[in-house]
Amino acid sequence: MAGETSLYVASYRPIRRGEASFIDAWPFVLTVGSALSLVPLYLRRFKAIPLDLGACYEDACRRSRI
């Protein structure tokens, strides 16, 4: 990631290609005051579900009565 980015979320998955093991990673920059990212959440090797960070945050605030 470029510059002075200090807020980010990263999605990753471990994967084997041939005999080698790798980690695929996808960083997403977060900016104060901007909408939160929709990021892939890998629960299985090749299957990702979209994780809506904004909706998760709003739900957590509502449940915490913030």
C-alpha cells in the first residue's frame, strides 16, 4: 500500500499452487468518514463470501446501544 496509510483491512487466504504454499492477500484502505469496505471472507479454499464491514459496524453499534 502506498504512502502513509495507517487504517486498513486485509483479506487473505492460504493456498497451494503445485508444491508451493502461498498466501493471497487483498488490502483495502480505510478512510475516516468514508464508507467501510465490502471485503471477501474466505471460509473455504476457493469460496469467498462478501463481508459488509459497514453493516457489521452498524449492527454492533445498535446492539451496544451506541
